[in-house]
Amino acid sequence: MDFTELRKAIEEVELVDGHAHNIVALDSTFPFIRGFSEAEGDALSYAPHSFSFKRNLRHIAELYGSELSLHGVEEYRKLSGLQSISSTCFEAARISAILIDDGIEFDKMHDIEWHKSVAPVVGRILRIERLAEKILDEELPDGGAWTLDTFTETYLGKLKSYPIFGLKSIAAYRSGLEINTNVTRKDAEEGLSEILSVGKPTRIRNKSFIDYVFTRALEVALCFDLPMQIHTGFGDKDLDMRLSNPLHLRTLLEDKRFSKCRIVLLHASYPFSKEASYLASVYPQVYLDFGLAVPKLSVHGMISSVKELLELAPIKKVMFSTDGYAFPETFYLGAKQAREVVFSVLCDACIDGDLSIPEAIEATKDIFAQNAIQFYKINSSLGSKNTVTPYSVKMKTSASHSDVSLVRIIWVDGSGQHRCRVVPAKRFNNGTKKNGLGLTFACMGMTSFADCPADETNLTGVGEIRLIPDLSTKCRIPWKRQEEMVLADMHVKPGEAWEYCPREALRRVSKILKDEFNLEMNAGFENEFFLLKSVLREGKEEWLPIDLTPYCSTSAFDAASPLFHEVIAALDSLNITVEQLHAESGKGQFEMAMGYIACTYAADNLVFTREVIRAVARKHGFLATFMPKYALDDVGSGSHVHVSLYQNGDNVFKASDGTSRYGISTVGEEFMAGVLHHLPEILAFTAPVPNSYDRIVPNTWSGAYQCWGKENREAPLRTACPPGIPDGLVSNFEIKSFDGCANPYLGLAAIVAAGIDGLRRHLSLPEPVDTNPHILADKLHRLPKSLSESLEALQKDSVLTDLIGEKLLVAIKGIRKAEIDYYSNNTDAYKQLIHRY
């Protein structure tokens, strides 16, 4: 067989190193010989007589052109300097990204930032046991003793505050891999007491406490969709190999609470590689990494270990890493040996008939780069010097502060209204954050005009759910520093989502998009709203615009500037990005464009943004309203949303070059065509009240006809080419028929569902409309002119029902029907919407 193409693919692929450690200065006391062996002390004197030592020393001497001896290589290192040898090693290794566990604290090690001089992309993996030890080494601000509660609050707060790509556990080194995920509070408290009694520096060895720390970290991993690296198999002599067999993890892997936590078994689990391969084949959440086994074993050992991993494990679950540490040479050796070993393994697989040459080439790309990019969600273009944005932390969250007295638990109902329950901080910390609050079924059936469930929703005052705080969203309220707020999920019982939960609906369709097409939808909202002031006329309160100025008026912004300074500061404290803001065309109307982010987080950010704007406006004596048509003789307000598709961190909505028809990729066009096709019924989610349709009329930039256009602001779907995007290419499309009464989770879920249908059926876009669509009114289909028409379209649609969920759709239809009936009989009732949206 001719393996030329396979050899070329292996030599040329740029590597993603998913597990490594910090490099040290040349004058570190950490001995260079430790880069060749896990041994230490007297045992280290025998290291030069191992196969791997002799082979690896030869490879380094050949790279440097130095004398073939340990002394010769060390002299070359001293003469060349660290930066020079690092450049030599990393250029030869062709490593494009490194994720560093900085939990091993070598003498004079460089920080993570330093490593950006040797690799284009550098990120952090957080070692959980070392974090716990550092916390316990600190003193409490009040001088008191650590308790399990104070430790847990600090520990969880720090886990959520670091910009990281994953977590890591070395439980195998301390108490073994038979993790008890149901460790009792009593056992954890006793374990903590035992650890503290030993004194400082803290060394965590108590099994119950280690299991407690591990379980709490898994809960955070689940919230943030972070992977967990676990040391398995061999290591230095601190390790009891009998307890590092990954089969001990079975209890953890069978725990349904953590079935969605992605776990990677490090070091090929050597000598338990076959056991690791089995686990990866039967548990969807288990992945494998062969760093350390390659290059520390003999050639036969390395090849055998990687072959054993691939005996059962899917190729998509096996990943390269160097486990490089202390010395740049360890990174080079890990990369060099991995290329040679994987080439040997894949050649044998082709000879044996397991793989074809093209399949082996594809496996090369997966093992060395693509699997890690997807697993760790490395959201950056590899190969250029970029700042990396970790996938994990999307907004600043907080551990509970001692001066916080109340916690607001927020949800958005089926009519799009924000609601909250408030509990004292002590009660929240002692039970609510874990067990939630009781909430009647009726709360998801309420309308914009009455706090009781609408008929035909199948939701009544009979039955109760649990409102479970999503701790990854908990944050201090910027305008009320003695309070916190947190978004909530709706569960039948803790751990079991309720099928009417809007946040879960968006997660559900997003998962389908990811599972079927390996795509993620990003979104960014433009919030339009009116600022109103209260005046008394004939003894009655009226709300009028704060000014009468036109679009982008400088004087309008000047009048509202103090308010916006406070709004921007509040959003910044929540890590919510504001792209720009300006006065809009309406009297007293403004627009604030938000940053672009994964759609689930975009919805969360929109909820918090509305809360901030309303609260700060109220503080300044104004009323901010997001209702679609505050004044029937003025323009309306929308929550236009820009969406695009991402795959492995890259925007794949735009075409790869300028040769496509519209500057859109095939998947982008199919997705957008699905949205356009289902737009009439999507309006039942994104324009959910009768007042919404007073806004969606021709010649108001709201999109009244079922069409799309290139940079056409009269079209409901507009493809956009913002600054920085090459001419002829399109980075995203805007949906204009989305307003401030919409539940953002349900609105985005409907868009994703429609896009999925477009992808499944390979729909195509019609020709774009390059003029005012109203001129072509006789040729174009008019979008629904009323909520009745959009509800009728939804009644006929089975796609959204299947993807979003039948029961939830029944409730939404019942709410919409009630809205239609009420506002048709109470024509002035829409004026009260300023107090609800």
C-alpha cells in the first residue's frame, strides 16, 4: 500500500495540545533529567538506562545538533537561552494550541501568559484539588475558621470566575478513582476538619472531602458545559496504581445527574488502556487522551497503548496531547513521537483492513486537532496570534457575599413577561439553590393582561413544579448591591426538566442542531425602547416621551447620557457587551446593540439587559418600555436579532470565498431558507401580542413581506456584511420581526427549529429583493397582519411542534388565542403594556 498521502497528512497537521504544564526558567531547581522520567530521588539515577530516555535524548541532540549526552544537551540549552530553544522545539513540533494545567507549581515556572510567545493559542485548565488547597491556605476576612459552607461558597465562586477551557482532577493521586458522588455532608465536614487539623500548607488527602470537591466541580462543569480531565493510569510514586484504574469510575459514570458531563481519561490510562477503550465505547461522555504514555514508553509500548485505545473507542473520542512540562523539549518529544506512533498505528489499521487510506487521513486530523477543538470548544482561528475566548464563562457570576440579604429568582413566562420570586440569602444558600422553589403550573399559562392561566393552555392552578436556580447566572445586582439575581430553570423535580421550560426548549433544539449538523447558532440583539416621563394632566398620570428629537440626535443622547453611563457600567459589571447605542427615530426612543454570543447565552443576556435598563430608568424617574408600538402614530420598537452559524469555533454562515451566489455558505443558505419559509408561524413567538402587528407594517423598517434582501432594511430578513468582513461575503442575517414582548428563549428556539428544517430539507433561498418590498406588494407574500394570522400559520405547522414540543406549543397557542380575544374586545388595553414590557 502507498502511505505517502498519509505520511504527508501526519507531518503537516498542526497539533492541538489538550493537556500540558508550565515551562520553567533555565535556572530553575527542577532538574532537566526529570523531563525524561516520572522517577525521582535515587530512582532517577536509573532513568538513563531506559529505552525511552536513550531514544528521547537522541531526538533532542539531533534537533539541536549537540553532543549526544545529557551534559551536551544541557550545555547547549544554557548557551542558547530559553527563548531560542523554545522557538526551536515548538516550530519543529508544529503545535497551534496548548491548554495548560498550572496546578503543578515548579520552581521558577513561567505563567500562562508567557507561553503565548511559543504557541498561537494558549488556554488554561483548572486543577480542582490545588484550587481547594489554595483556598484553605487563605484566611477568612473575619478571621474565623473555615466551615464546609464558607469553603463551598468560595470554591464555587472561584470555579465560576476563572476564564478556563476545562477542569482537571488528580483524585487518582490522593484517594483513588472510586469517587462517591453522594458523599454525605457529615462525612465532608469531618474530612475538612481532619485536613485543617494537620495545618498549613494544606494537603488534601481525605477521601470524603476529595469526593465532595470533585462532585461540586462536576456540578459547575455541568452548568458551564466544561469538560473534566481525570488523571488515570501511571504517574510518579505518589500514585497507588491499583486505585488509578479507570474502571473505578463506573459509579460516577452511572450517575444520571452527570451523564452530560464530558470526561477525558488522561495518559492513555496506561497500563489500563484496554479498560479505558471499553469505557469510551459504552459511555457517550467518556473521551481519551494518550499524552505521557507517548513519549514516556518504549516504541513498542507507545504503539501498543494507542492500538489498545483504538480497539474499541471511536476515533472521534481519542485525542493527542504532549503532557509537556517544565522543558520545551518535552513538548517537542510528545509531538514527534505522537506523529510517528499514530502513523505506525494507522498504517497497520490500513494493512489489516480496518481503515482505508482516506479514512486514516481523516483519523489523523481528528486525533491531532479536530477532536480537541470540538471537545474543549476552542473558539478561535488556529494558526494566527489571537486572544482566545474560553467557551466557559459567559457572564460574571458571584459566590454569595456576606452583605447580600435577598436573592431574586427570575424566569420569563409564556407571554414574555419577566417575573421573580425573592428569598432571603440565608434561605437561598441553605436550601433553595439546591432544591428550588415551588411554582404553580399556571405560571406558564399567564397572559399579558391577567395573572391567571388562559383557557386552552392545559395549565391550571393544579400541579407544581420546581424553580431551580441556574447558579452559573447568579450575580450581584448592580443597582441594588445588597441583592443578587439568578435565572431559573423549570423542573418537575430537581434534575428533571419540565417540558414547558423555555430555557430548556432552546437548549433542546440547540442540541439537535449540534448533534445532527455540528452547528451552533450565535445571536446578538438590538434592543429598541422608549424612555417615558410621568406628567399629570387633569389629575391623571400620563407617560410621555422624554424628548421629541430625531434619529441619532446628539441632543437626545445628551439628555439621557447620565442614565446610559449607569446602564453601560451595570452591564459591564455583568460581563455583558454593548456594541453601540443611539437615539432612534421615535420620540424618546433609543437603541442598544448587544454583543454576539452563543444563542442560549444571548437570551440570558437579553433578560438581564432589559432588567438593567428598566431598573436604571426607574432610578432616574423614567419608565423604559420595550412594547412594540407605544404610540400608534409613531414608529415601533423591535428586538432585532442577528444570527449566524458556528462550527468548531468558525463562522460557517459566510461562504469560504467570493464565488457563492449570495456570499453565504450552503449550510447558511439552507438554515436561512428554513427561517424564511417558517417566518409566518415564527411570528407567533417573536411578535406575540396584537400590538406587535401595529409595528410590522410597510415602510417602517420592520419587515412586512415574506422575503429577504442584501442590506435591505425593509426586508424581514437582511443579510449583513459589517465592517471587517470581505466584500461579497455575508457574516450573519438579521431578523427584524422580533420584539420586546417575545420570550427570547422561545423566539430563538423557533428560529433554530426552522433552520433545522431548512438544513434537513436542503431548502434554497429565492432571489433577494433589492428594492422596497412594498413596491412589489402584488408579487410578494404579505407576512401576517395580525396575531390571528400568525397563530393560524402556527396551527398548520408540524415542524415547530415536533422540535419545540407539543405540550409547550399547546400552551403558547392558548395564550395567543386569549391575547387575541381580549385585545379585540378592549381596544385601548394595549396602553397598559408599558407597565409589563
